[in-house]
Amino acid sequence: HFNIQTLCDGNRAFLDFFGYSDVPSFLAEHECICDFFIEREGYLSTMMKGKNWIEYVKENPGYSHYVLMKKGDKEHVFSVSVNEVHIENDKIYIASFSDITELEGYKKTLEERIKSEVAENLNKDRIMHNQSKSVQMGEMLNMIAHQWRQPLNAISASAISVSMKLELGELGDL
């Protein structure tokens, strides 16, 4: 079974994030960086499918791995990768954490904007569809009115013709 013996090193960003001056100070209070993991679905946990998080990430290189950690009252999202290095007979695992909190914020903002734009476009489509139906209805009413006007015009013309012939005395008594 996989076992992490100790944290060997951490860069300045690691130490600054957690508020420690050096690795021994960190190790005096914590066994693993995973002490800071926020357990939430979709993110790495200390144990993943019965395996330590490092082993899980190492064995699933084709996937993107993310972890949530809290600093103060703000949650940070990190992209995580693990590389295995062999030095003499020892295996050393190098875990890289990239803070993508700001990118995730942009992603959420963009997703919200896209949803808003899609909803707005659907609304415009509905309005255009209703306007199109109104135009079609108007055209249909115009065609119906035209169809009614033709016989009415013919009747009106015949009535005028009969009326004029009657006035001119060209019609006999009925």
C-alpha cells in the first residue's frame, strides 16, 4: 500500500499560502497538505476510491484533477498533477498545485453570461416568431379581404350599371 513518509520540500508560494516560514514549521503541525483539502464532490479528497490522493492522481494521468483548499475565508481551486521521479532506489513524487481560483471565477462568470445571452436570444427568437405569425396572419387577412372584395366589386359594378341604365331609361319595366 502507498504511504507518504514526509514532505521533502515546498516552494515559497506553498509556504506563503499556508503561512509558514519553512517546511519543518509546516510539518510540525501537519502531516500532509491534504489536511487543508475541502471535501466536496468533483474535487480530490484525502482518499479517492480507496487510494491516497497522490496515488489516485498518479494512476489517472488522463484526467484533470482539482482540489479545494481554504485560506482565510476564501476557497481556492487548485489544478493538481503528480509526477514520479526515481533517484537511485527511491521513488519521489512531485505534486504540483496551480491556483486557478481566478480562472474558475472567470469561467463561472462566462458560463453565467452565456446562459444569459442564450436566454436573451431565445426571447428574441420568440418575439420574432410571434411577429412572423402576426405578419402571416395579416397577409392571410389581406388575401381573404381581397377575395371578398372581388365579388363585392363585381356586384357593386353591376348594381351601378343597372342603376344608370334605369336612370337613362334603357331598362324596361319589370
